Amino acid sequence: MDIGLLFLIIASVIGIGFLGNYVFKKTKIPDILFLLLLGVLLGPVLGIFERSVFLEITPYVSALALLMILFDGGLNLKIDRVLREVPRGSLLAVLGFVLSAAAVSGLSFLVFDGLGPVESLLLGSIVGGVSSAIVIPVVSELEDFGQKSRLVLDIESVITDPLCIIVALVLIDMIIGGTGINSLTGQGISGVVSTFSVSIVVGFVSGILWLNVLRHIRGEDFHYMLTLSFLFFVYASTQILGGQGAVASFVAGLVLGNAKKVSVMLGLEKKYLGLAEKTKEFQNQISFFVKTFFFVILGIIITFENPPLFLYGAILTGIIIITRFIAVQIVSIRSGFSTMEKWIMIFMSPRGLAAAVLASAPVIEYGIPGTEIFPEIVFSVILGTSVVTTLGTIYIEHRIKQGPVVRDTEEVEFKGE
């Protein structure tokens, strides 16, 4: 390919990523829709990029995306908020994930002969969590949406990204370390516990060590680049020691994002400051770059050789919304949430970057038989749930604007209900 054309495409991808993010803020249409469709246009439709080329680099881009997602998740997850302020958010995260993952995996096991129980669970876990990159910006812009319910959704979305990734990695370890359902017992579980113990210890110790380093380099130029190199080192060293580098990155991010809390918990006299706000902003820029290109790559590697898979993804979207409805109803018991707030919580079920990253990893990176159908199914689920979120949000805002919203002992009803 001509270098000029390549640079033109890179410029276009970044520009469309920025434009998609701008449109998202204005219209609440998720930017991932534009990026996925751009990838489809550049790959399967126009044939500008060959799928085989990107299949080779996908494992490396996936690893980078996983590292950035979980590190971001750790940085933004405030332990005291989760444990003390909003237990409902944690409950919704776990319950929503379990119900949707169970329903998706159960149906997939019945429909596809090539999927065993653990492989079916893997597909369920991949599409089990909502996307914080979509949910948090959308709910922050909604009018007449209570602070309590908004915080519940914020907490849930922050938790489920790392939750679905970690559970998926556990299942992948079970599959490649054993055979079928047998890997869920005995030696298989022991191996998984060992793997994640190593990851947690390495991530925690590394985070503490880096907090000490940050005390001395925090004001220096380019100190974030050194932090980024440290993150790569943590990932690589964890993999060498037999752990999961992505999980260690999450734990390290959790320590850095809760520096003051960690210093109090450990009884340390000095109070750690963690990453500066300017550094976190740069981290967001890097995450935007990785996210933009990964969604485009996902669109490029998608094939349309098996259209029924996209139909199945649409069916899974419906199942996810049904399980979401059940989870929200359970979590809302004695909560005081209004009808409007409950419906917003139901519609806030988009799948995003975590699902996209995990979609191709089982077949491309690990070569797990039967998982070659995952990318098309997950692609369809991401599109479907994003559309549901967009249309649901527009519908709710339209109903609110029809008339004054009446509050009565924390209860808000649509006009006419």
C-alpha cells in the first residue's frame, strides 16, 4: 500500500473518531457505531485493507487494549464509593452480568453443536458487561435523572468492564489448561487460582512500588511516559511469572487510583498522591487512540460469510434487554427509583470495547475450537445494544419533555402514567 494512502487513512480514522465522539456528546449516538461501520467499509466492502493482515496484528492490539481498559478501570474505581456509598451499583453489576451471561451461554450451548459448556460461558461473559465509555457520558447529560440512580449506573459500568474481562480470562485459562467441563473442577480451578494469585500480588506490589517512584518524578516532564513503560513492564513480568498481565494492570491501576486510601489501609505514615490529573487526561488521550483504532480493526476483520450469526446476535440483544429488565427490577426493590429512572437503567445496556477486544481473542490469540463464530456475534450484539441505548434514551427524553415531571416522595412518573 502507498505510504501516502496509509497516512490518509490513519488521519481519516482519527478524524472520524473525534467526530464520532463529538456527535456522541450532542446526540448520544455511540461513537463505536461510526468506527465499526468505518472498519466494515474499509475492509469487507471496499477491500482497501486485507483481513489477513489485521488478523496477524489483532492479538497485539487486543493485548494493548486489554491493558489500557483494565488500567483505566482500576484508576477510576474508587473502593470507598463501591463498598460504602452505593452497594446497589455493585449488586446491579454482578446481578446484571450473571443473568445476561447465563442466558446467553445457555442458549448458545443449545444452538451451536461446536460449543461446549465452558466455551458457551465464555461467549456469555464476553457480552455480559455494559460499557462505561458509553453509559457514564450519557447518564451525565440526562435531565431529571436522580443522583442516586446515576451513581448506581456509574458504579455498575466501571465494575463490569474489568469483571467481564477477568471472568473471560479465567474461562480461557480453564479451556486451554483442561478439557471441557472437567477443567472447572480440581486441578483446573487450582491452576486458575494460582494464575490470578500471581497476577494480584504482582499488580499490588508493583502499584505500591510505583507510588513511591511517583513521589519523586511527579513534577518531571514526560513522567507519564515512564509510567506507561512501567505498565508494560508489569504486564510482561506477570506473563513471564505465569500470571495474567491484564489483571495485574487492573490491580496496579486500582492502587494508583486509590493512593491515599491505600496508604491509610496499610498504615503508612506518608500519604501517597498517585497520578496527577494532567497525567490522567493524557491517559484518556491514549485510551481514545487505542479504542478508535481497535473498533475500526474489528470492523475490518468481520466477515459476512455466515449471515445467520448476525441474526443470532440480534436475538441475543433481545435476551440481554430482558435479563437487564429483571436485574433492574430486583435491584430497585425499596430503592425509591421512579418509573423513568428504572427505564433509563434498563436501556443503559450497551456493550463496548471490552466485548470487542474479547470477541476475537479466543480464536485468534488462543486458537480455541468453536470460537471462530464469536466476532460476528459480538459485533452484532455491540451494534444492537448501542442502538437500543440510543433509541431508549431519545424516547425517555421525549416523554419527559411532554409535560412537567412530578416528584412525590422520590417517585417520578411520565405524564399520563
